[in-house]
Amino acid sequence: MQLDKSHIRVNDQVEIIAGKDKGRVGKVLKVHYKTSRVVVEKINMVKRHTKPSAMNQQGGIIEKEAAVHVSNVLIICPKCTKTVRVGNKMLDDGQKVRFCKKCGEAVEFKA
């Protein structure tokens, strides 16, 4: 399935709901819309063996975050501090915002 948009955005606080990191919380660093995957800070760490190169003089084993499927993460509402699903609605001034389905507050995170 290919998405052009996602309910998850960069800088969202999310909780992992499935897999080896279930229950852990982190900030979204990257969203890959074509593959429906997100990279979350300090979640799904993998080891990469790298050769020495111009950018990396030392080489060796590097730990970095791998992508997690969008269906395995839920946004944490800043108001009610629970994992929630989000919806979209238009405000009176014509601005489109995401809102928490539990408490009804806008879900927008500052960078």
C-alpha cells in the first residue's frame, strides 16, 4: 500500500504498539510516505558494519535507527497523555488540524 499522506508527522511523540520495542516512546525523526514507514528516535536500533570511507575514516560497527511500519505506532496526545487515534478537522479560520479522538484537543507538536 502506498500513501501520499500519513497521520504521523515529524516531531510527533509516538509509542510503539507492536514488535520488540512495544511500549517504548520516542520522537519521529523521518517519515517515508511511499513505504508507509517511520524512523523513531532510539527505537528499533540495528547494527551496520561499515567500511572506512572519506566520510567515515574509522569504519566499524555503527548503531542506528531502522524504520518501523506506521501501523505499529500510535501518537501520544500532549493534553491527555494517552496513546490515541487522530482525526482531521477544519477550524473556523479555515485551518486544517489533527485532533485527539479521546479528548478532542488539537494534536500539534512544536519542533
